Amino acid sequence: MNILSIDLAVKRYTDFGFAYLESGSRTPVFLKPDQLGLYDPPSILQLAAALFDFCTEYDISVLLIDGPQGWKDPASGLKYMRIAERVLNTPGKTGVVGHVKPASYTDFTIFSVTLFQTFRQQYGWNLLTPKWASQKNKRFLVEAFPTAAWRTLGLDPLPGKSRAKGDQLQRWRSDLQRVSGYSLPEGFTHDELQAAVLLPVGEAIIQRNPQGLLLLGARPLFTPAGDVLEGWIAVPVRSGSS
């Protein structure tokens, strides 16, 4: 029962971050795209197949993805975004099926939603629903958001790539090690550190510990056409917090 966390991108695999954590370990491993058999340009079928193969070989039961799992519920009362995106003020806003604001997030949003859908429909993985903590032998797809994860761990969010380079990243590496107990490897990228900050969410899910995370937004709804509407964004709770 291990964890894989992905800081998702859409243009190049070098813009992804992959963090793998074995259950009970405090030493995450940062994976490079070629270790997963991934080569540009990114495609849903290639990515989903490679991730499924890795998850099967390494007994991954929680796959954390920094990207939306579904679309806005037309009946939610919000005009342009999902409830979770309103709560967390995410930069991209996922509207009703096919609509995204700002438009620059459209390709990323469709890529992410399709990845979630492929894993659910083709490989039989599950989204978090209200009974997740009592469900055994389930493999979960979990939407997460690094900026919020830093905050709920009591840390300053990692700035964007243009403002946090090289040695500057060491501050956030040290902060995350301090609050999580992880031993993070050297030579990491900005995207890998963003993936790593989500790992405590995966630990709480593996342990079926609802007190270890917050689920923000609204539970996922499944349409007859196979689309997902809304869905929670999961963030970690710092140990000792209430």
C-alpha cells in the first residue's frame, strides 16, 4: 500500500514532478519520466498506461494528482468554478463540461480530467466518496493542490518557478522535512517538491485516518454520460492540529 504523487503538467514530461513513498518509509523517491517509460510529447494513453503499470508493480494504492478530477455542477450555485476551487482560490477555474477560465488553463484541465476518467473507467480506480475511510482494498485517485498543502501544514507556499530556483528551494525542503519527518533527497526540482508536499494526504488515506486530511468542496457526482462533477480537493492536516 504505497503512494505516488504527481505534480501534473501538459506540455513536457520534464515539467512533471513524481514523488513515490513506500508505506512506513520516511524517504520519498523522486522519479524521472524515463524511469516510468514516459517520453515527450505527453499523451493521456501513454501516461495512464505507464502509471498503471508502475502502480501495479509497486503496489500503489493512492495516486495523488495536482489537477481537477471533474467539471462544475450546473446546479452548484456558482457561475464559473467548482466549489472546491472557490474554497481554495485555485488559479484555474473549471466550469461546466468543456468550459475553463482562464482560457490558458483549458489544455491542462482537459488533460487532468481525462486522466482521472481513464483511470476510473479503464483501470477501475476510485475517487474519494463519503465512505472512503471504511472502504478496504480500494485504490484511490485523489485530487490535491500543493499551494493549499503548504498552508495547511503551517508553511509558506512554495513560490513559482521563476521566484524559487536552485538554492532557494532548500528553505522549503527544510521546512517540509521538519513538519513531515521526511528525508528528502538532494538534486530535486521545483515540481518534485510540489509533488512531495502532497504525500501526507496519501499517508492519511492509506491509514484510513480522516483526521489526517481535509476534504474541501463537494463530493463527486457521476453523470449518466460518465462525467464527474465537482469532487473534493484533499489537503493534509499537520500532526497535532485539530
